Amino acid sequence: MDCLNAILRRGWFQKPQTAIEDGHKQYTEHEVEPPQVPKPSVWLPEGDTEQDENLCSLCRRLDFRTILTHGVATDECIPLGFFVDLLQRSSSCGFCRLATTAIVRGWKSFVPDWEACEGVERVQCELRCVRVWAPAPSSPARFLQVRVDRLPPKIAESKVRSGRVDRNVIFLLADDAHLVGLEPRYHNRPVPKNYAEVSGMKEWLSVCKEFHAAECAKEIDENMSKAPSSLRVIDIQENRLVPVKSSPSEKPLPFVALSYVWGDVSTVAQYRTEISNFRRRTEKGGLDGVSFPRTIQDAIVLVGLLGERYLWIDAVCIIQDDGDDQAAQIHSMNIIYGASYLTVVGAGGDSANVGLTRAHPGSPSKDVVSTMETIQGIRMMLPLPPLPEALRTTRWITRGWTYQERLLPARRLYFTPEQVYFECRRCSWSEDVVAEERTFERNKDQASASGGNQLRRRSFRTRWGDTSSLFLEDYGRRVAEYTKRNVSFDSDVLNAFMGVANVWVESWGVQNRLFYGLPGAHIESALLWQPKAELVRRNSGENGVHLPSWSWAGWRGQITYSDRNYWMSIGPWPCGLIEESVVPEWILHTSNTESQRLEVKAARKWKRAPGEKPLSRPPPVPPSLLSPIGDAARPANIHGGVLEFLTTSAFFKVRTGSEHGKKCYCYDGGKPPHEHADMIHLIVDARGNAAGNIFLDRKTLEITDICNTACEFIILSRSGGGETTCPGLNEELYPHLEFCLFDTMLIEWRDGLAYRLGLGKIHEDAWVQAEPKWKRIFLS
């Protein structure tokens, strides 16, 4: 009501000039013709409207039982009026109150100050009835959806950028489904207010064990068979650490894993396992008296209630000050989480002291607010947020370590501020929806959409035999997701990704092993990442871990490989893979004394069609540079993470967007431009002509003088979609031809080593005309 009063003060309810009254909706003379009234079957006769006084005159005429029983055709949407009309009626109408709350909930997730958006009062609303997908149920479930049209630009743009949708749905209560001839399945149920029912969690596990054995249980068993000998768990009955298996021939102990947020790292010292207390903790009662935080206490109680005995917790089961033990188990994270019978996720707070909300009668409780109204004798309610939405606002989803902890387990039980959710490889369930189906394959699509069930060990094949494009698509998507997250220590950025990398090697083959976060076999493509947000250089060398500038791991901030800027994507066709290799060989230095030649899948030499202009290429490599160089010729300060290669170098200036008067970006299918379009700038030749584009964050522009001084660029490969050139390119001098762009990197030199500043594309003719010189690069 506060929201309604605020809007009333703005004077939204004044009728627009020359308005046409329709009976259900107002239209100005500049708007389209009102939609046709739905079939009479969904409307009650005028004489039957007095039965429900908590409805407005419009909703009182709707036959909600008929709507839910028979549905409404997509071309028969029921007009509800402008949003301002709906909001005004919500003070006295139960259904309008549900509809308004559903709409506002979605808008607030996109734009918190949605009330201030120009034009929000003129958003058009209509009612639809949607069938819940289920494989041939005897009585299909249905829910109501309030569709909105003509969103204010600010909300519409924020919605597109987020990639999310606002569902605006209203569910029928499962206990009332029989009133409209439907079954309870896939309808809503109230969530217990104080704590979740353990019986419901056991039911989810039981269904998965019995009906998903060929997928979920099989995956767990396969990982369990490869459990490292160093793996140990907490025996909650004897309160001590025990090995998962005492001998190779012994059957491993089934265990539950915990994924949670540490919070203040200094507090972990109160309960972590160290060399000094490890032996005592292996004795019976060895964990007595340990001051565990609330989340771990709740997890121990929950494991017992679920009928399990063994629990794995990173800070307790890994010897934290033993480098060898840490390394062995960090390199086995894919096995540990993959072998867990169940992974309990504490996503309800910002530290380990918060606890697992509503996990058991003694855990922290939280009133679950369910918005419910009785409409024509039928109870309807707004569903609680689906899992992705519930996780979106948690700190747990922002942590780097928890990324693999969500992807790797076959079964996950989430404790969020909203409710408890369960996911496995086949299904996704929650407390507020009756969906535990034993006979039908239900919710697999929903589980996939949540982002938590796709990563598993499997073999990939294509009819053409080459899986490069599929791998790079998967790799680019995962890296973009992971780099949104944070780690407390920069030196952990690769360790927290280790489990994902190991699964890739198992799935795609050892040739796709990652080096400093990039696949060695596809180093040419993998170098072409771009910032999706402002980047900050990580502390390279911390704890002896070097994080090179050429890898996304060397920077804090989200990166992307595939973007709406078509010309800079490296995903599968039509975004464009590397079309031609220009670097003869790639050498990676893994330490100051050791190096290895990367086995790179070099791209073929590109040829244009007969009659077209031939490709412009740099001069041939001088024979003297092709000879191997000795250690004396390499920089004295070389270290692990230095990438050595031959390429051509040339000098160009950069012109920023403010100088050339317009931003450089592409529109794609009517979508808004890249959210950081002001980070894309022009590469200009010696005569000041635009010859390419480069993506640079603001901090790099601030600390360098690239706009006034010619800076050094190197080329890495030839690529780019064949249908477009760089935005802003001077095509009179540099005409568009198929694959006429070089991938170029702006570098700076410090103490004999080169460092990446930014990446872009430049026209082949501009490159050749700049008289490039071959040079051996040591990229750190």
C-alpha cells in the first residue's frame, strides 16, 4: 500500500486525454485497437458476479475455475488494463493484488527504483493460462501468468542485459486442485514456517536413488572408485576424522559434502585441521571441544537426521598447513564432490556463523512469506523464487570456490533464505511445488536451466570428428561464469577452477589440458578474451604463483569470449574460430628453468576465392629468428607463466570514443549495445585513419598515454566473422573483405618482458602498410 500511495501522489490516475473507454481497459487514440474479448466461456454472466465481494468488477466477471480447468488460447489473452488500473484495483481486489505483487517483484529485480521509470503507469497487462509441462499426466497442471507489454525503456533494457525473464505467475494451491478437476502434482504447497521437513528431503533422495541410478548413482560410484587415499571425512558418531577407505580393496564410505561461505578467513583458524592437531583428531572423540561455526554444527545435525554418518568439510578434512595434502586434495576436487552421496549447500548467509536456515528444529529459523488469496473459493498464491533467482542475491554464488562446488556434485541440497531446493542430474525440486514424480521424467529442463547440472564427465563426438568448436563454446561459457566470482586470495584463482578443468580433460581429452587457465591446444583462440567489466591486475607472484597478463586468471573481473559484438567473438560458427595461424610456435615457460612447446591445433592458411584481392600478409620470418635461441638470449628474469613466440610488431595510436564523437559498437537483432561500449576504441594509422578497434578498460587508459604516443601492437592470428568488419573502420581505405582482420594485442615492456594491455582487431592492409617487424615476444 505504501507503493500505491506513492504512485497516487504522482497523479498517475488522471485519465489520458481523448481516452476511449473499452469497459475493461483504457486506450488513447494513438494506441492500437484493443484486443478482442475472449470467448464467453471464461466470463461469468452478469447475475453471478455477487458471489465474491473481494474482487473488482472486472475480476468478478472472470470464471477462474473454467480458466484453470480448460485453459485460455494464446490468442485469447484476457485484458486487465494498464498497470496503473491494476494497481488502483489491488487495494480492494484479491486477484489484482496477486497480479500487481507478481509484476512489481519482477521489476524490482531489474530496477530497484522502478516507480521512477518514465511510462511505467502505461504498461499494458493481460492474463494468460499456461499449462505446466509434464510428460502425459492424466490431468495437466496449469498456472496463471500476467503478461506485460510496452515496458518502460529502463526496465526493458535492464531485463535484456540481465538475460533473465520476469515470470509474473500465480499458482493454484495443490490442495484445491481437485476443485477444478486437476491433480495436486505440479501445483503449489505452503512452505513450513519454522524449519524444513526432513521427510521431504528424504523423499527427494529416495526418488533419485531409486529412479536415477543409471545416471546420478552411477556417476557417484565412478568417482568414488577413484577417491584418493588421502581423502578423509568426519565420522559424526565417533566425532573424529577417518579415511574414506583404509585400503585399495576396501569399499569406500558414502559421505555428504558441505559447501558454504567461510566469511572472515581469520575465524577459520578456530576450527581448521593443522599438522599440530591432526593426529589427535583421528582418535575417537578427537573433535570434541572444537569450536565449530553454526553452519558446520547444523550440517552435522542434518547429516544425522538424514540417516548418514560421514561428512566432508574442506577446512576440517584437509590439513590446511600441509602443502602436499592441500595440493593432493585441491587437484582431486572433481572426485571429492563428484563422489559425495549428497552435497549440502549453505547459501543463506555471508559467513560460516550464520547456519543452515531452517535445516532442522534447532537451526536458525526464518518466516517464509507466502502471498496467498482466496479467489472464488479457490486458493491461489505467488510461488517462491526458483533456485537461480534465489541464489542470485546470495554471497555464496559470488565466491570462486563455490563455482565448482555447484557444478561437480550429482546431488545438491540448497538452504537459501527463501526455501530448501534439491537438484540432481535429472530433476529439480523445491519445498513450494508438488513435483516429486516417480514415474515421469520431470523437471530435467528446469534443472538444466538452473545452471547447476551440466558439468559431468562424458565423451563428446561430432559427425565431423573435430570437437574444437564445441569445446571452445563450453570453455568460453564456463570461464565467463567463473570470472564473475571472487576469491579471497589471488593465488587461489586457478585452484578454485581445478575441478572444472579436470572434468574437461576427462571429457574432451588430455590435449585440452589448461595452462594458467587457457587450453594449450587452443591457445590462439583462448588468448582472445575480452573484459566484460572493469578489470584490475591480480597480484602475480603471491605465494609463488605467477598469474600472467595474457590469461584471464591474471585479472580480477568478468571476461567474455562470445559477445553481442559479433566481430570479436570466438565461439562456434557463425561467430568465427581462428581462420589462420600467424605464429610459428608457442613455448610456455613453467618455471625459470623449464619450458615446453605447446601442441597447438594450428589453423589452415586461408585463401580467398579466385578473382578476389589476395590476402595481405606480413613479410616472411627471417631465417635467423627461426633458429632456437639459447638461455643467454632470453630475459634474465624469466619465470613460470611466460609465453614465448615469434610474431610481427607495429606501432599505432588509439583514439577514444570522446575524440571521434561516437561510440564504437554494433547493434544485434534490436538488442541494446554492449553495456561497456565506451570501452571500445579506434586503432588509427599514422595518417589518423581508423584501421581497427581495441577493447580497453578505463584504468588502462588512465595509466597509459596511448592516445598521444604510438604504442606497440602484435598480431596473434587471423579471425573474425566474415560478414562484418570493425565498427568505425575507414572502409574507403580499408575495404571489407572476408577474414580481412588480424587479432592484435596492445603490449608494454617492463624489464625485458611484455605485458598485455588490451586486445582488438586491425585490418590486414593497415598492418602491412605499417611495415611490421618480426620480433620474439616474452609475454608475462
